[in-house]
Amino acid sequence: MLKNKEDVIKLIQSDEKMMEIIKAASTLNLPDWWICAGFIRSKIWDTLHGFNERTETPDVDVIYFDNTNINENFEKELENKLISIIPNIPWSVKNEARMHVLNNLPPYTSSEDAISKFPETATALGVKLDKDHNLVLTSPCGIDDVINLELKPTPFFIETKELAAIYEERIIKKNWKAIWHKIKVHHIIDN
């Protein structure tokens, strides 16, 4: 059903609600922006599980990269702008030029660099509209894991025991298998 990036792009394009959300985010005209993570992964896994209803996501993650303004209050202003466009969406806007500090990591070089350092390959995804209003999908760790229902750590999260522990904690906390029973969870640390 879903074999490649083009299939995922078509899937998202056919979802009016997702496109409405993506178009709303595009109105902010942010540098190096993407909607990422669960927004995309959940749509793919819902589809592959044959769900008729969308699985609720705790937030819609809009990220961007602007090292000229790392004021967190500006991110809240951007969230408020999005709320004024589509009020019933749990918007979360983050500037990846400052997020490395919160994550205790070396600085990211771009939003795509930050996405590549998300904990799971299945969430290391981003979508946006380019300047010609075409839908673009980034998947720095590839698309195979998410479309094959595999939950694996990104290469970055196997570099240290501390990062591996964060990945393992997220598997427990998020409990994705309770929602999407067909996924195969890969562990780094034996339990």
C-alpha cells in the first residue's frame, strides 16, 4: 500500500485536515520550517492499521531554524498566530536553533539535522510546502521503518547509553503498541 516517499506524500495530500494544518503553518513564513514527528507517523500507522478514525496526537509539532532569534516568547507568539487560524489544534512551535540546549546536545545545523536526531526513525519525519506550494517530505533516516511498522532508534540514539535509555523510556511512556498493535518495537537495552 505505502511503498515510498511519493506514496506518503500522496497519502498526506489526500487528507484535507492535514493539508489545512500544513497550509496554516506555511502562512508563518518561517525559515527552514517543517511539521514533524507524530503528525506524519500517526497518519501512516493509522492507514496501515486500517483505522477509519484519526488517532489523536498530543500536539502538532511545527519546527523551524532561526539562530537570529532564539527567544522562546517568540515561539509562543507563533503558536498564538496558528491558534487564531485553526483554534482546535494542539500547536507546538519550536526553534531548533535553541532546542539543543534543552536536549543537552551540540547545536543543530538545521531543522533537518534536528529531525535526524529525534529518538525514533519512525518519527524522524517532516512535511512542509515549498515556495511553489508543493508538499515536501523529509526523512533523514529513511522511510522504510515507518512504512514497515518498525519502531527503531535513530543512529544518533544508539551512540550513548544515556540516549539509549531515553529511547527505551519513550517506548514505555508513549506505549505506541497499545494503539498500533502491528508495530514491531526494537529495543537497544535488554529489559
